[in-house]
Amino acid sequence: MAPAVPLALLALAALAPALARPPCRYPARLWCSSREIAVACQAEARCGNLSRTAVAPVELSLYYESLCPACRGFVAQQLLATWLLLPADVLRVTLVPYGNAQERNVNGTWRFQCQHGPEECLGNVVEACLMHEAGDFNTYFPAIACLESSAAVTKNVEACLRVYAPEVSAARVAACAQGELGRQLMHRNAQLTAALDPPHNYVPWIVVNGKHTDELQARAQGALLALVCELYQGEKPECCPGRAPSSPARCAS
């Protein structure tokens, strides 16, 4: 079954070939990451962020589990849209798939039990392995958003990779998920989750700039774009609420 991919991602994928011109060899997401790339891709007019003074991005860490309905809703309805709209230097995201799972060491091998059963454990390790194999957030996040938006997370790995991260080998992801590397990645995620302060008691658990509060959680789940725009200390991107846009294309990079 083909994945139920987000319309925003399909629109971005359709737009990129039309906008790019040789010798641009970069995906649209990276056009505004440097002046050299913007010039190569004839994208200077839409890269308003290049003129901004360097400012620390807003840091968001998402502790989640692959089959949690609220987690999937946050990724598809808030995080994906915010990531697509904002320039790359405004928001930095860390994903930690583990959530309410439990681990135990059996004769030197890590075993995991997940809140929504073995299928969720598989989804967690597949997404952890996808991140490991891709390395770059801009490469793996569209594929993970595709998985989290699809009807069956673990059934659409090849399809989501083929559309959104074709440079990532589905075979390598599968080998990682089935082997010792996948277990070690999940053990690391278990440690990161256990180290949360305050400890998490539900998922999704959202940490913003190193802090978790009930207010930050509620605002992130309700209107993430507005929250990130408020916390960002640099010049506000033109897609931020309340800012009159002079060039809407500058909202994306």
C-alpha cells in the first residue's frame, strides 16, 4: 500500500524541480543555508534569512513513540508544517523515538517492551535506524513524517524512503533495525528518555530550549509555529503570526 503522504510534502517535492536551475545540485530545503548555494540555485530573492545576524535557533526535542496517536498527530499537524514554513536556521529539532517503552538486559542483549506492542517497538527502531543511516535531519525528517502520517508505519518504509529520502538504503535501515546496532540505538534512546528532568509521564513529551513545562507543552501542541516565532530572538521570519509579509517565499528555505 502506498503511504498516505502529507500534501505539504508533495507540494514541496513538486515545486523543487520547477524552481531549480543548473548548476543547482541541492534540494530546495538547503537553498537558503548559505549564500553560495542560494546563488547557485538562483534563490537569492527568497532567502531573506541570509541577511539576518546569526542567532541561536529554538531547540525542540520530541520524545515520542511511533504508534502513539497524539505523537503522530503532533508530527503531522504541528511539527511538519512548522518545519516547512520556517527558515532552516530558526528551529532545530531532535527526535527520540522510545516514549513509554521499557528495556531489560537479557544475557547481554537489550530487549524492549512497548506501550502499543511489538509493532510499535519495530516502528521505534526503524525510525532510529533511519536517522542513523541518513545522518542529516533535513534528509530523514520528511521520510519520518511520511511514516507517521501513513496508515501503517512499519509497512511503508520503502515507499516513504523512495519518495522523500531516496539516498537512504531501505535494506541498510532494515538490517540496522534487526541487528545489534538497532538495539544499541534504542538503548541510547532509553537512556535519554530516563534522563529527562522532570521525568516524562506521557507522550508526546516536548522539551523547548532545554525546558519542559505544562504551558510549553500545551502551546507547542496547539500552535507550534507561533511558539517558535515568539521564542526566536532574531528577526522574525515573515511567516510568523502578526508579521505582515512583504515576500511570503522568504518563510521557507
